[in-house]
Amino acid sequence: VADGWRASAWPMGSPGRLDAASLPVPAAPRVAMDGADLVFSLPLDAGVAAQLQWRSEAASGFWQPLVRYPAGAPRTETLRVPAADAARFFRWVAVE
């Protein structure tokens, strides 16, 4: 099994899934306010796929995907998130 790959790392022992700890860390996003909206500048390195995720509670609940960007050339994507009535927490993570 190649470095970073574990056949039993996922439920049911799904073979060939990449170990999440071996995924690259995406560059830090920048966030700005525009009125009540959040504007994310999401940098992507070459060959890295990443996803912006959110949830409504800081310490519990499942992370929900907001947007996913496929691997490709280095670039910065911009995303506007409209204001919400409740608190939202975000994270920027690499994905397979």
C-alpha cells in the first residue's frame, strides 16, 4: 500500500481511500466583510482540491460542504456568503 493509503482507515474497510492525515494543508483563506456578507478569498495550490465547509455550532455537529474546488492550476477563488440569522462556523480543508 502506497504511503498515505490505508485499506482499513474508513468504515467497512473501504480499500484504496486516502488517509486524511496525508492530504496537503491548503493555504489560509482571507475573509472580508462586504455589508453583511462574508467574502472569502480561497487560495488553491497546484494539484490540491479543497472544500469550504460550515456548521452552525462551534464544537458539535457535522461539517456541511458549502463549495468544492477541484485540483488544477494555482489560483484564488472568490466566494460571497450571504448573511444568515444564526452563527455559522467555517473551515477550509483539502479533499480527495
